[in-house]
Amino acid sequence: MTPAARGELLMKYAQGPAQLKAALARYPKESLEFRPGPGKWSIQDIVFHLAESELHGYLRGRTIIAESGAGIQAFDQDKWAQSLDVAAQPMDEGVDLFRLLREIMARQLRALPEAAWERFAVHSERGRITLERWLEIYVGHLDTHLGQLERTYQAFSKN
């Protein structure tokens, strides 16, 4: 990836919290706990999944930077969703956690020398992941769940 393309991707990564906040501003409070079907996640569930995934991503990204070649573990998002009482947590805290982790990581990434982008970790399920690939994954992850938020809200609106 060229430095210019990486810079664009990094800018999109850094804009993630604003994108999430803008999306959530569109959804009325009564829609936040709606589940579009059995085993499906509510808007609140999706927000906490994003925060939890971002926490894992933060640790993974920093591991790649600090300990190139180290192993990183997968996490079972479904077990996290089933085992943790997300509905009892203030959604704003999940949004704040997501924002804070992104801001810290984006600042770290902007300060890296060019050679750091070749550093990597070995994921327990995906194999070798470079820092560039890590960045692509987390930008795409938010995009995927922004779409899921909208689909969940549309299902609520039709209900």
C-alpha cells in the first residue's frame, strides 16, 4: 500500500467515532433495545460489540507495533454478547470507549515511521496480519456494523 493510500485509510479510521455518533443520533431511544429476530443483536448490542472489538483491536495493534511477530488470540464475539449484560450498561459509555481507543490508536499510528507498517502479528485463526492489514480490518469492521445498525433500525421502523 502506498503511503498516500494508507493516509486515506488512517483518516477514515480516525473518523470512525464521528461516523458512529452521527449514525446513533438518528435512532430514537425506543429503538435501541429492539432485536430484529431471535439471536439478532439490538443497536445497543452492536455498539457494545464495537467497543469490545475496538478494545481487542487496540491491544492487537499495539502488540503488532511493540512486539512484531507475537501471537494474538481470537475472541468469541457471540460468547461475549451472550455472557455480558449489555442492556444494563449505559450505551454512551460504549460509544466513549470506542472513541477513546480510536483516538489514542490513531495518534499512535500517525507517529509511526514508514518501516513500522511492515510489522506483524500471528492471529490464532487468521495467521499473519501486518499493521496495514490490521488497519484495513478495523476500518471495514466499523463499516460493516454501521450497515447492521441501519438494517436493525429499518426493521424496528417496520415493526
